[in-house]
Amino acid sequence: MKRLLIGLWLGAAGTNYAAHAEPRQLEEVLVTAQKKTESLQDTPIALDAFGEQALEREGIGNVGDLANNVPAMTIQPFPINTTTLRIYIRGIGLIDAQITQDPPVGVYVDGAYIARSAALTTELADLTRIEVLRGPQGTLYGRNSTAGAVNLITRQPDVDRVQLKQAFTVGDRDLFSSKTMINVPVVDGLAAKLAYLNKRVDGYIENTGQGGDFGDTDTEGYRLDIGWDISDTVRLDYAYDRAEVTNTNLVYSHARPSDPIPNPGLDQGILFTNLINAGARQFFDFNTSGNRPDRIFSATPFEEAKNRISGHQLSLSWQLDDTTTLKYLYAERELYDKTPTILATGASTDGYRLDNSPVFSFPVAAVAGDSAVCSPCIGRSVQYGEVHPVVDQEQFSHELQLSGDLFGGQLSYITGLYYFEERAQQGRGQIGHLLSAPLGSMAEQNSTGNRIEVLTQARFDIENTAAAVFAQLTWRPPILDERLSLTLGARHSEDNRKADALRRQITFLVVPGDLDNTDRDDGDIGTQLSDDFYDVSGDKDFKDDSFSFIAEYEAADDINLYFKVSEAYKSGGFNTREQVTAEGAQRFANGFDEEKVTAYELGIKSRFFDNRLQINADVFQQDFVDQQLNFSVPNTTSDTTVANAGESTLKGFEMDATWLASEQLLLILNYAYLSASIEPSRNPLSGELDDGFVFDSAPRHAYTAAAEWTLWRSLQWGEVVANATYAFTDERNGGGVREFATFDADRMDDFAVLNARLGWYDIPLMGGVLDLALWSKNLLDEEYSISNVHNLPQAGRSVMFGEPRSYGADLIYRWDS
């Protein structure tokens, strides 16, 4: 390992230790990864579990905060919506974010599936545990878990006790966070719990132009839970949550100008593209140093993004007898997401724009395909409003589970039925701005004296339904001292996806009214060159049968070996970014097919030396058929298409080691190795086999090294603990095409982040306990990218940088009757 291993973790491997027990040991950690409560060490799944203490001490409040904490997991923001996350487990994820495509990492809140990755950076008000399941989870979790699953678990109401928890965090960049939880028994067997969250922080790149600083965020949310023990055998839980996030998106720093596209055949389209790119380049001073900038100028008013999520959830559990439980889970959620699309930040003026912000422009036909209103149009005469891609989405699901034991516990089972429905709309179908730029530049001696202006119109609507039946049986045969367990799982899934797409682009050649083609003028003369559009629909059905088999052997009381074969599938869909051409319309209507994975895994979960050393490790191979690959259409800015790769393979090794080296020192090393390859696959653009597809975010090496040192301990006054975590992530391709997987284009360099914390915990105060801590994230101020793109008109490499060093203090008070 090429960097020094230093660091800490409290629970990165799902472990912690008894605070005042003598002698100290690693505690048992309980998880619900298999939809039942069991020890992490007895669960034949490669997983990471973060308990409430680990979440607090690592500052993890949402899915995005898991970045750099799970070596087999990478998390990146979506370029034009940084509250939307690209989540990858073992190199598998979705590089795009569309309502017509589902991510391969299933995210669940208290067992309920979250279909869209928008607003996953939103914190939950009372989060008590996160579980990250690595590898396909096709039997119990079903659709869209070919990479793995993330379980977010909140605190259930306690019907017996009054509980209070108040947490404050302050820090640099005017960080302030307040989390409040109060649990109150109402009547015998009935309790209510209310949690409230308020958080704000300033951005880390100053906007010297119009709008807030990049990264400004303001979050407010609350959650109400009702828990009712109706009887000794029946429990009802209801929850309502709501959160609103207002933020100013992160933006790209443009590191290298775009290159002229070779055009030996004098293709008119490439000629126009080269002139647009030359016109765009003249507005930028490029960040050739590659360093994270402190400030970026936005000539166009940079509007705030607004996200709103809310949901109801109902769970009814009935213990039919001592060994059998029937559970019903209902969930519904709504999402509103409005995020400005502005990709020309850094331009010296608004003479070059690439955005969906308001514009004063030329009239166009109200109906796509109708004759031009005027050609030429003498002067600008129509004010168009913003046409940012607003998403309105709603979903609901039902799940019925029956679980229990038979034959004195030799056979355990869980079986169930699942139904899911979703409707969503993206875009309002209004006309607005997309691109305006000079055609050529004086500096490059190719200025035409004219400009190009492109207006756009888009709207997408979807209806998705999914139904499944599943079962998993575990048998402990009366052989080998009953140390062998055999598990068989199966799931039958049926999906239907419907999508409607309207996409339109109207292009004007603009003669400057003031003879200056580097800006817009009210007197400009616009000649409509084209009005391209498609208005198409798609309707696809998918069926799948996925199976799993696990053989688990308890070699010793604290050593479990397992071998598993598991399948999973991700439904096909449609691509909203297909080119506005007849071929693009046909590709949208045809959609793309489902992907299927078969995974083989051999693992060990073990403890040694009186529960002071824990080593969990696995080797795996995942074979994909028809893996879905999103990639950019050459010589375009935002157009993409989707290929179903014929065959692709991931091989890897993972290890989680935790050692209680002494009564005062806890050491952890988590490591992930990954080898990824994609066989030549049919390119939907050319129809030919293409050997240029690659995994975009599959680092070969990643690790987290950690240490926790107890400096002082008192039974009366708590303990003082110092922690540090050092997380390393290797290079990544950054995109799905080998041609651009270079440091001149999309490739992302390796990086390492050091976090540190010093805390005084469990201080007795007014009948409760108080925690005080100082912390710093990215203590060494590492500069690293979280997203790179190569295809903006102005730049051949644009970099979005991760958060710089931050620091602050936590105060947490708990009181329990």
C-alpha cells in the first residue's frame, strides 16, 4: 500500500466493544440483513453494519456519508444534481439518474424500497443503524439489487420509557446542526416518538458571480412514529416523515480546453460542433493546475435546487405462535426535485451559456413540427422561463411476510408476496433555453461573426409496476453435530414499465444585431435552421426467476465458513437522453433489456483470542449477462444511449479485520480488491461489436485503516477517546468508454482521506449522559475529484472536487427514564 495506514473506526466492520466490561471483548452485533434479527457473525452475507455510536462518531447521517467508509462501495454525486447519488457496490452502479432507469443498489428505509436516488443525501432525523449488503440480493430483496442493498434503520418507539436525545453540531463554513428526539409512552402499550432535524452549512467554493456559494445546503425534516403493542402478540408501527432540502449545486472546474474533432470528410454536423466548441472556449481561463479552486464565477444567475420528500409507512407484526410470525408492510412516498442545470459556470460573461435558465429569444411554433413562426425573426421578442428538469414522483408498495421455524428449529423459513407501483413525471414540456454560443472565435481565427442558439422542450412520464413471490428455507440436518446449514432461496418477479417521451430541439442561426457575436442583443436576427423532435412511447414486460443456495458450516464455536451461489436481475427500461433523431426515437421506444447476474462467493466469519480478534473475509466472482451500460453519444454534450453488454465479470477479495489489541487500543483494517472486465459487446449506435466498454467506478484497491485509543476511563466520569480513520480509493475510469478513461478526460485519480476525532463520552449530567467531541474531516486537506466529464463544449476535462478539510464540535445529551 503506497500510503501510510493510519486511522480509526468505531464500527466500520460492524463491531464495537463493551465500554466498561472487564476484560474487554468485541461485542456481538445484531443485523436484519436476512429480514430477521441475527448476529452479524452468523449471517452468510458480506456486509458492513454501522450502529448508532459509529454513525455519531463518523458523522454519518445519510447514504452519501458512507463514502470513504466502506471500501467496496463508491459514492458520487450526479453532475447536474449533487443531492442525487451514484452508488456503486463492487463496481456495479448506475452512472445516470433518470426516472426511466433503476439503480442496481436497492435502498431501503425500515424495509421499504426507495425507487429514486434523488435526495439520498437528505439526512434522516433518527437513524440508528445502516447495513450495507455487498453482492447480489435477488431472493429476499428482489428487483434492482444486482450490486447489493443498503438498509437504513430508524429507532422504534419504546412503550415503556420516556427518552430524550438532543444533538448539536457546529463547525466551520457556518455549519450548524440540531437533531432532537423525544419518545413518550401515551397509554399502556402505546408510545409516540418525534424526531426533528435542522442543518445548514455554507458551500466550499465561493460563487463570485450571481447566486449562492457552491455547496450551500439547508435541510429541515421531521419524523413522527407511533408504536402500539395491541396485545402480547400483535405490534403496530406507523411512521410519517418529511424533509425539505435547499441547496446550491456543486459545479465543475474546467481543467483542459476541448479538442477540435477530426473532420476529414467535412461533415456539416462536426463542422458546426467544432465552431460551437471554439466559440465556447474563448470565455474560459482553464484551471490547468488541476487544483481545487477557491472560487468560480457564474455569469448566469445560479438558482437554488429544491428537494422535498415525504412518506407514510405502516408495519403490522403478528406472532401467530412461539415460532411463527406474520408481518405486513405498507409504504408510500412522494418526491419533488427541482434542480437547475447550469454547465457553463466559469465563463467570463453570459455570451456563452449551457443551461435551462430563463432567456429572451425568438418565437417558435407551439406544436413541434409546425412551420416556423418567422424566418428570419427580426429581433428577440419572447421571454422563456426556466425549464429545469423537475421530477414529481410517487410510489407505494405492499409486502406480506410469513416466517418461522419447524421441526424443533431444524428448518427455518421466510416467504412472502410483494407488490410495487410507481408514477413519475420529469420535465414540464415547456420551451426554454439549452445552448447559446458564438460560432467560432477570433482567437482561433475561425469566427463566422454569427451565433448559434438552441431551445429545448422535454417531458417524460412513466408508470412502473412490479410483483414478486419469494421464499427462503434454511435446513440444519442432523449430521456433523448439526453444524451444517443449507439454505435455498427463490424469487419470481414480474415487471411492467411504460414510458412516454417528448423531446424537442429548435436551432437558430443568429446574426448579431450589434455586430458582436460574443453576446446576445435584443436586435439579433434569428433564422430557424431546424425543429427536431420525437414524441414516442414504450411499453415493456419483464419476468425473472432468481435462485440462491448457501452452504454454511460452523467449523468451531467462533468460526463460520460459507459458500453461496446467488442470482439477481434488474429490469430493463428506457433512456431519456436518446438523440433527437429518428434513430434516437426508435431506440427509446425499443428500450433496453434486463440484466442478470450470477455470483459465487466463499467466505469466513471468525473470532479468535477470547473475542478480541475478528476476521471476516470472502472471495467472489460475479458473472453478468446483458449488463446495462450507459455511455455518451460521440460529439454530443448530454446525449447518451444504453447497451446491453453480452458478458462481463467481476472478481474480488474482501477482508474486514478488527483487533482489540489492548484494553485501550482498537485497530481495524478493511480491504477490497476488484478485477473487472467486459467482453466485446454490441454497440447500439453502430450495430457492431465494440471492445471499448469499461466499468466506470471499479477501483482495483480500496481500504479503510482505523484506530481507536482510549486515553482515560472512569466508571464515574466516562471516558476520553481519540479516533482516526484513513480511507484510500484507487483510480477509476470515470466513464463507460475506454477511449475517455484517461487523465485527459474522465479518469479519476486515487485519493485518501484522513478523519480524526477526540471525544469525552458518557459524562453523567442531570440523570442522563453527555458526549462532547472535537472532530475534523479530511484533516490533511486532500484534493480529489468526485466526478469528471469530457464532453462539455468548452472543456475536454472538467472536474468536480470533493469537500476540503472541515472541523467542528459535537454535543450530544441523552436522558432515559
